[in-house]
Amino acid sequence: MWLMLSIAKFRLAFACFLAASAALGQGVQPSENIHFSVDRPGISDYPTIVPKGNIQLESGIEYLQSDNHRSILLPTITLRSAVSRKLEFRLTNRILRIDSVVNNQEDKFYYNVALDLKYALFQEKGILPATTLLAGYTFTPPASIRLHGPIWGSYALLLMENNLHDKVLFNYNGGVIWNGYEGNLATMYSFCFEVELSTRAAVFIEQASFFNIREQDNYWLVLGYTHLASRHSQIDFSCAVDINGGPTDYFVAVGYSKRIPLRKGN
């Protein structure tokens, strides 16, 4: 029953997204087709490499609620830059605040830095997807370890994408994540459909699952919207619910991304 209600609510929300996005996208000329790819606000990452000669900053604030705790990312900031046409360097900074709903514990703050690389393996050709390898490691300071905060170690994911239509992208990920706190190896997969409503507006619907991470597996259903604010800046909104956790497990997020050309003409 809960699953049927959740799907019905998400269908209604998705229809509202389409209507609102279409209104925002009106009046945009074809020559303004400057939508650029970011690795947010959904769970899936895209196989796209930032064009060489640019730095891309992606930031966001996220609120997550579960049965026994709530957390806020304050915020997360990712710096992306291309080393070559196929290789990208990413540095992510996270500050996380967690407080317990059950025990009314005081707020705890955790901090970590993730360093990873994206390497383009294949370009899209026919039914074969564009494929990129994402591999990295999360460095967690001793203070967060003493507080038993969320600790991630190494991870390796394959990021794949097919263009189903000139306005529809099908993006899907899969891989492994080593959870340093629990001491186990987790797996994940995700798939995402993105529809470009105009040269500025796009919506997506995504399903992402994580296995062997905590007491129970997570099955996230995500809705999101991105809007190109200017030539090199983009805003995004997203919301999600954990189908396996029930209506009390959800998150909402808002973000802003900026591409900075390092030389004229980019």
C-alpha cells in the first residue's frame, strides 16, 4: 500500500515538475542551447568530463530525515577540472551535521574530503553507452572517527549513458563502495532518465539502491530539476524518498553550479 501511494505521489510531483519547468523554459531561443552537465543533484553521476580549460564548482545543501536521526550537509562543495580530454580530477569537501531524533542527542559535526578521478573509457556508439570510470578515496579526520561518524573509504563506479533521443538521456551507474565505519563492502546501482524541456530547463527521475551499507538496504526514488541561470551557472532542486524505509525516510536538496573558464573563448 505504501509503495503504491508513494508512486502515485511521485507521478503527481513529476507532472508538477513538467508543468513548472515548461513555464520557466518559455521564450528561450535555440541559439541559447548551453545546458552543461553536473554531477548533482541526483545520486547518479554522469560520464561527462569537464572541458579542458575550465574549472567547475558544484555546491549544495541537503536535508535528510530518517526514523532515528536527521542530518544536514552544510554544504557539500565539489571542484572539478580536466587534466586531459579524457581525465578529470575531482575534490569534494563535506561538512555534515547529525542529531538524533530518538535520544535527543546534541548536534555532531563531521568533516571529510574525497579525492577522485574520472577517466573516459568509451564514447557512445550505437547501442554501446558512453562509459567513464570513477574511482576515489574519502579522507576522514581523526575527530570524525572518534565520534563514530559516517566514514567512507575507497570506491569504484562505472558511469554510463545513452542518448535515447536528442532531448532524452538514460544514465546508469554501478559499482562498489568500501564502508570504513562498518568494515564491509557495499554495492550500488542507479539509473536515471533526464528530459530536456528547453535549452535551459531539464527534469529527471531516478532510482538508486545501496546494498550492505547499514541495517537495511536503501532504495531511493528521486525527482529533480535543473535550470540554466546564465551561460556558465546552473541551479538545481531535488527530493527523494527511500521506498524501503517508508515515508519517514526522505531528503531534499538545493544547489548551485558554476563553470569558470580559465582562458577566453571557453
